[in-house]
Amino acid sequence: MKKEDKELKHAIAQDYETGEVLMLAHMDEEALRLSIETGRAHYWSRSRGKLWRKGEVSGNEQIIKDIFIDCDEDAILLKVKQIGGACHTGYRSCFYRRINGEIVGEKVFDPEEKYGKKEDK
């Protein structure tokens, strides 16, 4: 299914204890249903065009503690316990740098160890 055919909601993952914003992703109805049923964050990948569970490859899971929906019902806030890093680059949060490029976040894993080296094309 093409991403244009999906009704997606923005989904913000936030650390349930500290309030740190970890990442922004997207959810369709199935991702939200699975997240509620399993207690693990599921998202819709716009780039891959498929459903995925956070941590299915990396082991960096998000255990859901609470779920909120905004007043317009077009954005979801997941309060989660983050296992490992939330960002595929190895940082705890996807928001690890300031607009001027200054790195302020904590790197918690090596992406090459989790995902393997990217091959040159």
C-alpha cells in the first residue's frame, strides 16, 4: 500500500519518567491497535511502506506506559520506557543536536554493531 493511501497520525515517543522527547514517527490504525494490545510501540514506516515494531531488529524497544491523543485526534503521545537508544544513529533521542549542529545527546549504541555496515553503492 502506498503511503498516500494511509491515514497516518504523528506519534511522539517520550520517556515516561524524565519527559525527554525521544522520537517522532507515524502510526496508522493497525500500529496503534498493536501498540495497545502488546504494550510495545509499533509504527508505520513511510520509507519502507510497512508496519514495524520498535526494536524488532535493534532490540531497542519501547515499552508503553501510557498513551495520549491530542484534541484534534491527529497526534499521539506515547509515554514509554526506552530500552537502549531510540535513534537509529545510536543516540538515546533523535533530538541529540541543536540547530547549529552542536551535539548534546548521549550516544548509547554503535549502529554498525546493531545493523551492520552500510555497503557502498
